[in-house]
Amino acid sequence: MSSRKSLSIVIALLLATACREPPPDPIPGTERIVEGRRLFFEETFGGNGRTCGTCHPARNNFTIDPTFVAKLPPDDPLFIADTTPDLGHRFENNKLIRGVGLILENLDGFADLENVFTQRGVPHTLALRLSVASPRGPQTGWSGDGAPGDRSLRSFATGAVIQHFTKTVNRVPGVDFRLPTDTELDALDAFQLALGRQEELALPLRLRSTVALRGQAIFNSGTEGKCSACHFNAGANGSPQINALENIRQSMVLLQARVDSVLVPTEDFTALLSRAQDEINDAIIVLEGGGLHPDAAARLVEGRRLIEEASGRRRPADLARQAIAELERARGLIIETS
Amino acid sequence: MRLSFAVTVMATVSLLLTSAQAQRATEVLIPIGQSPGVSGISSVIGTIASCDQRGGAVTISTEREQHMATLSTETKIYLDRSAAKKSGTVGSRSDCQKGRRGEVKFVYEGGTRTARVEWIKIQAE
């Protein structure tokens, strides 16, 4: 073999090797996001044929509604309960899916599928990077309790597969479906976090439409629409003040139950005070974290101290009443100055 | 009026107490060692070396060490029946028996592990 021919072969081999090497990832993590997208829309996890995209289709803003559902073919996996006797009405109520876009969730366990379930709309999966985090840790799903394990968005897919992908209502891993692997959870997490806006909005928005501008003004006005009182960042989440007020309300209910302790079983007393304290802690975190209503936060701190003191007392009712009074003052301060 | 008010308070309190238990309902169906983000991280998997079913003290033995834990009235007890190809179910303290494989998820406070158990999964016989 001539030297020229040998050199040509070497060059050809080098070029072939270079072509087989994947191009460098221009954006770190992109491959993981792409894999997550594939899993989200294609992977059935050995179940009934559904994918994440069955209920979160990209062409409908990652949610479903009656208009969208009406256009689906009868054999769409969304309607799997119609054609699978092992699923049926204990898995899904297809009348409610078609009529109002509601799916079935067993939030309170799987012991009584016939009677214990919830029907819910399908939340979109946009801007999750901004909406899942909370002072109490990750909050997924409509009621913030959608994920097993560490409760993260990453773990949510495991719960979703168990709830929605199963071949039968027995829901046996390895039989009715397979659980996502760690690698798959990572990819799904990356994909979902990449959807929608990645930063909070800086209001007011520079809108082009005069109608939209007027709508924005009404939305954010404290005297007209007042919408921003609850939807302070254009609708994605509730306002810190509203969240804190709800925490205070729940704490007061728990404390009042402790005060009116005639009919409540003794073993629940500690749990009542502990939950009341947790609610107050959440409110303090929200207010202090946002630098909001320092006077109200100080009242809440005093209320928390009273609850702690009440926990160690034989007759905590008086302290619980004092704590309620402090929470009332805090609530009044928040409402007056919001 | 006092009775109806008390009943209302009881109902409200019951709702508030049970709402916390409604979280992560699918956890009962996840076998030992497969809880995402938990198994092997904030949980310990091993063999039940001892279990005081009444007092709640349980010891889990792993290859390297023993872990002491405390079951409370709030601890969720799950029975893992996956080896028999059956779905997991809610168990009871009577299932906490020496020699059985188990996984204990501890309660963490401020990043520090306590001895309290959030949930325990016990392999069914």
C-alpha cells in the first residue's frame, strides 16, 4: 500500500470518528431537557398507554378542557377507563372528563376507590420553576400535596404514574406499571422546569394593546379590580398578605378548639397547639421574608411565644386566649395597612 | 347552641388535622427502597431488630449500624406487599415485628434528623 493511500485512509478514519462524536452541548443540561420532553410525551412506563402529555398536551397549553377533549378520538388514552374493565369508574369518570374536563384523584388514599376520591381540573405545567417553591417546601398539584417521596416536583412524576398510568386499580408496581428511574425523574424535572417563564414578571408590563393596558391597570389597582391583592404577580400565585391571613385564620381556629376543649379528645391537644404554631411560623416566614408588616410580624412572634408556653402547661386555655388576641391584632394590622 | 358550636369546632378541627394526612397518598403504594428523593437519603432501610409495639420504640439494623426510632400516633405505617405482587396497604403496629425488612423515614427539623418516624414501611410476610 502506497504511503499516500495509507495517509488517505488515516484521514478518512479520523474524519469518520469526528463525525460520530456528538456536537458539544451548547447549553448545559439541554440534552436532559430534550430527554425529559421525550419521556413526557412518549413514555408510558409500562402502563395503560397514557403519557404525561395525555393530560398535559403541549397543543393546549399543557392542560385539557371540554372543547379540547371533544376533539379527541374515542380511543385516546385519556378515555382508557371506557375500554378497560379493570379500570372503569373507580379509575376515571369519563363523563366528567368530557363534560367539564375533570380527572379523578385519590388524594385521601386508595382503600375505598368507590367512595373516596376527588375530581379536579388539570393544572398546566407552565412556570413551575416559580410556583412550586414555598416557605413550607415544595407544593405541587392543586392542594400542594401531589408528590410522594421528598414532595418535590421531581418526585411528582412517580405519584402521577401510580395514579394515572396503571393498568388496573390494584396499582402494583412492576405489574400494572413501572416506576420512573432516577435518571428519568431528573429528565422530566428538567423539562418541566424549562416550560413557561423562568423569572417573575416586572410589572407593569409594556403592553401594546390599549385594551390590555387598561386591563392591567384595573387588575393592579387597589381600588378598581383589586385582583392583585390575591394574584400579585399577574395571577400565578397568591399575595403574601393573603397567605399570611389564611395562616393566622387557621391558627386561630386551632387555638379556639383548644380553648373549647370539653369535647376534643385529650390526645389531640398537643397536635392542635403544634399545628397552630406551624401556621404562625409560616405566616412569620412569609411576612419577615418579604419585609412586610413588621408590626404584625411582631404580634405573631408574641403569639407564637404564648403558644409555646401553653404547650407546657396543664391548663393552657388562658394562654391560648392571649395568643388568639395577639393574632387578632396582627390580622387587623395586615388588613388596615394592605 | 353550645353543643352545635362544639360539634362545628370538632368538625373543623378534624378537617384541619386530617388534611395533613392527605398528603402524598401514593406513598403507600411505593415499595421499600423506591421512594423518590427519600430512600437511602432521609430514610434507613434494614431489618427490624426490635419493636415495642405499645411504646413505639423500634430499632432498624443495617449492615453497618443500628438506628433507633420512635413511632408516634402520627406515624404512618405501610405494609409492602410487592414481593407477592400485591399493592401496598396501610399497616398497624402489630406488623412491626422483629426480623422483618423495613424502611424508616425520619422526621427532620431544621435539617437535623430526629428519632421520630414520619412513616415506616414493613415488608409483609
